[in-house]
Amino acid sequence: MTSYILGALIALFLSILLARRVWIRFVVQRGLPLPPGPKGWPIIGNLFEIPKEKAHLQYTKMSQTYQSDLIYLNAAGTPILVLNSEDATSDLLVERFQLYSDRPQGTMGILSGVDASFVFCSYSDEWRKQRSLFMQEVSPSNLQMYQKPCMQECVSRLLNNLLDTPEKFEEHIHLLYAETILSMAFGISNEDSFEYYVNLSKVGMDAVSDVTAFGAYVVDTIPFLKYLPEWLPGMGFKKQAAYSKKLIHNMMREPLQFVKKKMEIGATVKPSMASRQLQTLQDNGTLCEETETLLSNILGTLYGGMCQMSSTTRNIILAFLLYPDVQKKGQAAVDAVVGFDRLPDYNDEGKIPYVEALVMEVLRWRVMLPLGVAHCTRTDDIYRGYYIPAKTVVLGNTWAILHNTVVYGEDVDEFRPERFLNPDGTLDKNIPYPSAAFGYGRRVCAGKVMAQSALWITVASLLACFNFSRARNAEGEEIEPSTDPIEGLITYCAQSDWCYQTNVCAQSFGSTSQG
């Protein structure tokens, strides 16, 4: 009986796929071609041609092969459109935002619960409500009053941690941004169960990155698989989704519950986004399970920025190891403005163009989200004479855009901040800011300004205080740092085997040497 039902379901699914393809080809297209791309097989289409590793590079190669910045694939009925140029992403994701601002409801993500966050939820009134509340908390006034002082304080602790145990640099950098987010969002500090919440954020975001990387799980392109029994071969994604859902739920919910319980017993609560919003809900008489869940989903969005900033900062250190002259130029630029008797602060922001160029270059050089977060078309569309079906998954190839040799020069694989500067050291307004690193259109990163400020103060402070150099082995030879990436929604370098030395060069730490 079970095999009969299973066979019937498979037959039904295949019939639906075939009917959809016939509908697209003969009824809706009205003679218009689909964008260029691999031909594919009957029914399954390009299912086995969807890249599983270094997808951004493979899509870039397809773009060159088909001489088109639009690449179309069909993964067993799921249409996919890859945009490999700034013109295409601007035309569709920005100018036609009403059609292209939805999110594909990836089955693995839904099973894992990530669609509760407004980053991944559909373009809807609920999305607008969540994003609006979030934008209130990261407003310029709140950034100046609450967030920048918090960032400055956390960066100072990073510097001391690096001074004490430089070999734990990866842990210290993650701690910097976890501490910043936990403090700003929930008022959680070292006096609380800090390490527990830091670990919650780390394992939770690892789970988010894993389940939201488009194409990593076949169930995202064949949603029908979620209805099959768990004991069948290939159904391991169900167990993985259940495990990820628990990690993500704990990350999103527990910090807010911590703040709520402290407020209920009358304990001293450090001012934070959570405490301000909870107090407002209490005063309005609207505090309930629904509004608590909404607030958890909104504040939980900050964790995504934490991972990206952490990876970006580690890439800055990688650049210092690979390009020592860049580090020296950055140190000289900071010293010229800040001097030697204090650390950089936010009063120096905007006064050190080389540091701004460093931040822009690392965002361009090592793209954290090479294919961004997937968009989805709400209805059929026609672009450049091509037919684009409704519910098409649209990927902006951010890596290709930020490695465009026409815009950024032939040496796009090199780390060269000077590409953003004029000969006199000022910022070159003709070279575009790598905004694609933060997403597109209405789905651009809501915390972009906060992230930019956090990266600026971190980079400036590292340059003011340390020399980073490659460690040497027993024979005195320099150890080459690994640059192999670990891929997911967020791509970063594997750094467990990084070896480097830090030499203190800031008088603020009591050193008599000056780098």
C-alpha cells in the first residue's frame, strides 16, 4: 500500500512538472524566448547542472560561454535566473522592485524556521512591519547615541584580547561582534551568562548559513521530497532540518526571554533595543506571545550582520598577511590623523580616506555573500525580449559584479585599496562603492550603515595598534596562510591553520616601540 501511494505521488509530481513546462513553453511565452542557458534534460531540466561548489565562479563562466549577463536554468521545474552584471541587477532588482523583491520559500529554510526573519520572509505587509521596526532601532540618532559607543567599547576589548592571546584571533574577532550585537540588542554583558549566548549565536548562524545556501539541498529544487518518508535514502535533510530548527529557534528566542525575565523581577536591565521595545509593548498593553515572537524575529536579524562583519575582519587580517605594504600604508594614514597618544574614535570617521578604501576593498575582494540572498519574481515578466516566468528564483552574482574588470581594473583578484583613491589620496568618486555586497533594491541589508561604522572603527583600531606578520616554521621559513573558502550562504576562509605574529605598535598599550 505504501509503495502504491509513493508511486502515485511521484507520478503526480512528474505530471505537474511536465504540465508546467508545457504551459510555459506553449501558452504563456507567446513566442518569447527564455534567457540564454544550458539546454537541460526533459522533466529534470538542469537539475544536475546547478553548481554545488563555487557557484559564483561557475555562473560567471556560463555568462562568458553564452555571452550574456542573464543565465537561465530550470531545476526540475524551478526556474532560476542568474544576473551577472550591475546593469541587470539594477534594472530588475532595483527598478522593478515590486516584481523582484519576493523571496523564494526554500523548503530547507522553511523546515528549519528561517522564514520567520524578515530577511527571508516574503515581500508582504508582515515584512514591511518587521523591517520598519528594525529601521527605527538602527536610525542615525540611535546609532550615534547607543551603538557607536558600544562598538568603541567592544573594539577596545578586542585590542586587549589580541594583545594577551594573539593566537586566538579568530575567537576574539567573533567575540567582538557577538558582544556588540548582544550588548546593543539585548543588554547582555560579561556579568551575565555571556559565553552561553555567544555560543548560541555562533551555532545558530552556522545553521542559517547552511540551510539557506541555494542549491545546497535538492529539496529546495524538488519540494515534493519533503512529503516522502524519512527512512528512504536521501531523506537525511529532514533530520538536518529538525536539528537546525532547534539551533535557530534558541538563538532567536532565548536572549529576549533573558531580558524579559530580568524586567519582570525588577532586576537592573542594561538599556538595549530589547528593553526599549519590551517597555513600549508593556506601556501600550500589547505585550503578548505574538508581539514577543515578532520582536525576537526582528532582533535576531542582527546575527546575520555579526557573521558577515566577523568574516570581513578576518579577511582584513588575511590581506595584511598577503599584502604587507597595504598594512604599512594604512598604519601611516591612521598615524597621520590620530597621532600616537590615543586610539582612533568616531570623531576620526571620514578623515582617513585610506581606511575607508580598505573597507571598500575588502568588501569587494572577498565577497561574503557571492550570490547574495535569492530574490523571487512575483509575476511573469519580459526583459530585453526574454520571458521570465513567475516564481523564478533570481540570484545576483555579487562576486561577478564586484570583480568586473571594466569597473575595477584588470587586477580585480588583487587586494589594492588604491583603486578607490585619487593620486592625492582622496576618495575617487568615479569608482563605485561596492554596495552590491549589502544586497539589492528593497531587500538591501537594513543594518548597512551600522555594519560600515563597525568595520571602520575596527580596521582603524587594528592599524593603530598592531603589526600583523606571517609566522615562521622551525626552519625560519614564512608560513603561507590558507585562503581556501568554506562555502554556505556566507563564504569565508578556513583559518584554523593560519599562523601569524602580532607586534604591538601603539603607545596606548604601554609599548615603547612604534610600528
